[in-house]
Amino acid sequence: MLGKFLGLLSNDIGIDLGTANTLVYAKEKGIVLREPSVVAVYSTTRKVCAVGNEAKRMLGRTPGHISALRPMKDGVIADFEITEAMLRYFINKVHDNMKFVPPRVVVAVPSGITEVEKRAVKESAINAGARDVIIIEEPMAAAIGVGLPIEEPSANMIVDIGGGTTEVAIISLSGLVYTRSIRVGGDELDNAIVNYMKRAYNLLIGHRTAEEIKIRIGSAFPIDFGEISMDVKGRDSVAGLPKTIHITSQEIREAIGETIQAIIDLVRNALERCPPELSADLVDRGLVLAGGGANIRGLDRLLSDATGLSVIVAEDPLSAVVNGTGMVLQDLQWLQREVVANYK
């Protein structure tokens, strides 16, 4: 009875705790927060001085006494204490009644993480002020978030390309028939660009610049209307002086090619392991791309060529996972009865 009363008062929330960004969905309000998973701390005391957007602006620009950190690595907690502080900040920011009634929280995590890593996520959320924490795998949340009919006895395939991980899942009857996660994602694409610039031009750039290059001219497939280009500023590794160079989308496609191939191989392996009856469904339905990596130009065409299937990019790929957590907030009993039962 008390639990039901608290549930009525509590503003339950869903969290996509990502390597690059954290998104929060508040029940009956929709997405209420979308900020980078970055925390700035004082180096000596480890006291938090900024979180989210404000902290990201400090990346690569901090004085010696401040460090800007990303406490999530490859989709899991790399720094427990800082993750807890970040979660507390985000939960407090979106939950007005927390001191009176702490929220129930649905947290999406990569499907490949260990039980120890899942427990770390739960403990972080509870220490940050959650009343109860329910864990859901990211590909399941993404499939729900993009509106796939996961309860039907037919195949639904989702590929979720996040900042730290890429996950592929084949779902039928509210259960994961096949799922695999690799620790390759947006961060690896950024690293590939950083390494290419150093190798090809002796130009040192930061990860923020690499991310900007990826967003502005990155592509996985030749661009129909012609290659695009941009100027990049950094430091010459030989002369040690500031330098500007001009690069094209074709160069960046070459730089990220190996990382993109790892994602294609992951999808092909999933299709090879798919039961024949479900493979037949996928011929008709194709697969859906979600996560920030789905926005890379031409990735859908490249995957379609590699698999022979139609590839659909979700309407709002960045929000797919958090929208899924929001939808299960509406019916937590269904989640625990249907989905969680399939995970056990």
C-alpha cells in the first residue's frame, strides 16, 4: 500500500547512461535532460566543479588544478565516485520532489556488461538518490523506443551504435533471441580520426575537434552530391606550432573505415546465427539503426549493401534508448513480467 502511494507521488525517470551523453526521461513529461557524460573536478580534492554541458566545454582546456573526466568508458562505469556524483546532479536537476519521495529509475545498460558492472550501475543510482532501480538492456530499450513490435512471434533486429559500444539484437516474443555487444562506437571513430590526422599530416587534434570533423564531414559511403570538406586547426607535431589544413570527407571515410568494418562484421555475424524462420522475417522487415552512430552519412546504405537487407535509420536515433526507458516506465509490471523474465 505504501509502495503504491509513493509511486503516485514519485516522478519516475528513465536514464540512458551513455559513454558520450546521458539522457533522462521523466514519466508523463518526456525527455527532460540531454547532456554530455562529462564531469569536471578539482584535481587535489576530487570535488565536482561542473557537470554536463558546462564540463564538456572544459575538455582539453582546463588549468592544472581542474580535470575534465568522462566517468563512463565503453558503456560501463570507469569511475564509480564520479559517476555517482554525475547521476546525483542529473537526478536532482529533473526531480523536484526527490527529498520528499525519491524516484524509481529505469537505467539502460549495454547487453554485454557483467553482473558486477550491473550491480555498480544499480548502486550508483541508489546512492545518487533513487528509491528503486530497474536495469534494462540497451538494445531492448532501443527496440521499444523506436516502436518495433517486440511482442510478436517474428524477428525484430536493432543495431544500436553508441559512444562506447555497438550492440546488435534480434528480438522475438519480448525476448532476446541473439545479442552481442562490442566495445566499438563513436569514441573509436573519434580516435581513428585523431590517429589519421597525426599520421597523414603530423597534426595533433583533440577529441572534441575529431568529433566535430566526424559530424560535419564523416561518411561511411561515397556522397552522391560530391565530397565535402572543411578546415581543421591543431598543432604541428614536428614544428610545435599552430597549423591549419584542409581535409575531405573521402579522407575521413578512409580514416574510419576499419572501425565501420567492425560494426558491419558484428551485424553479419548476428545474421549468420539467426534461426532460419526469423531470417525469413528479416528479409521482409530489414533492420533498424539507432544511437548517435546511426547519423553517420551513408552507413545505412553500406550496411544494406553488406547484408542484402533494407536498413532503416530510426526517426530520432539518439533518443531511441531513453524513449524506450520512458515507455516501460508507463508499465513497469509488463517490463518485469515479460522482459526481465527473458533475461533470467
